[in-house]
Amino acid sequence: MSTELPRTIDRFRQPEYTGENRCTPCTIVNVAIAVVVSTILTFPAMPLGIAFFAFSMAAIYLRGYLVPGTPWFTKTYFPDWLLRKFDKHEMPTATPEPTDREPEDVLSEANVVEPCAEIDDLCLDEKFRSAWHENMERVMADGAEKRDLSRILGADESELEFEEHDSAFIARIEGRRLGQWESRPALIADLAAARELSDRYDHWDDLSVDNQSRILSGLRIFLDTCPECGDNITAEQETVESCCRSMEVVAATCEGCDARILEVEQTE
Ligand SMILES: [Zn+2]
């Protein structure tokens, strides 16, 4: 019998609006509404106000909001800069520092990219491409993700933990987030490229980890087959819905295993 109640409560839970997905602006708006309405209800009958307040808090805790439609309301009417502050769908790539080297410059100097033969664009050096793919296979065969990444981060391999959810692959040490990728294949691509870049580019190890990560994620644009399943990667424009807002991204996704390889927010 004692398991009945939690199961009933579970039916009311909305994981898409609670926990990691909780929208802070929605919660604030709903708590404010609950306070106002409960206060008004205490005038005719004190217990009614208290009961309504308790019900509201339980609803907000379990369902993420009290008033139906608030996630849509905040997404539509709250300014984007405000929602961005609360947004938990963080883009994996860090904001560039003024001292950072531009990805395009580093990749050109390392002879990783070169002007294409036929079109006015940059193309990947074919020798680099084959070395990159060999390294990806090696990283996967050895299960070397933790070893490689802990060396790059200067961290203890045994303390490094991976966590995978939705469209994010996160590396943590003692709960602290050290890095985030779109997926495990995206991490594998980065580690394999880093192995080759540290051979090809003398100053690779002098670059900050964030700068390295910007260069590596930029390089993933050139990846046309998936490290994990070998299927084709296609890029398209998409709207990504997070807890608080929707945004336009260019997303490269594997057709075979559906892994997200790259996601870049479109800013106007
Ligand atoms: Zn794949």
C-alpha cells in the first residue's frame, strides 16, 4: 500500500519542466501568482488561502508550473537576454578570450585546412582527414576518452566522470563541469583531432584548453562521417527548444545513430 501514494504523485510529475529542465523565470512567475491568489483567498477564509498555497507549491514542485501555459508565455513574451541568463541549454563552446588564437589561423598554419581547389572556401587536408579517422578508431578501440581528456585537462583520470543526457555529453570532476560536447562521437572527434594537432602544430600545448576546444569544435564542420557508426553526417537549420527559450541553430547530425556532432547558434 505504501507504494501507492508515490506512484500517484509520479503521474503528476512533468520531468520536461522540472529538475534540470526547470525554467526559473516560469517558477518565479508562478510562485508570485500563487502568493497573490492565496493572500486574496485568506480574506473570506484563512484555511482556504493556506490550502491553496500548499496546493500551488506542490504543483510548482511536481509539474514545474501552476498556471497552464506559463512555459509558453515566458518563452513568447519575456525578452531573450533575460531568458538566456536562466537558460540551462548551454552551448558547449566557451566564449572566446581576447588572447585566443582564431581557429581558422591555427588550422591554416598547421596545414589542416587549405583553400579548396574549385570553390572559394576552405577544405580539409586529405592527409589530415585520414590521420584524424585513424585516430578516432584508435581512441574508440582503446576506450581512451578518459585518459586523453584527463591529460588535456591536467586532471586525475580516476576522478573524471562522464554523464550523458538529451543532447549533451558532460565531463565532470567531483560534480564540477569541466567540459561539454554535443555527444560522445563529438568528444571522440575532438580527442582524435587533438592528437594529430599536437604533432602538427608546435604551439598547440601553449593554447588554453578553451581555445583548443573552440578550434576542435570548428574543425567538426569538416567531419562528413560519424566516428561511432561511420554513417553520413548532414547539417541543417533547426529550432532547439530548451526549458526557457527557443533558438535557431545550425546542427550537424549523424544519419545512422542520430548523434549530434555540432550545434552552432545562429545570432543575427
Ligand atoms: Zn553515427
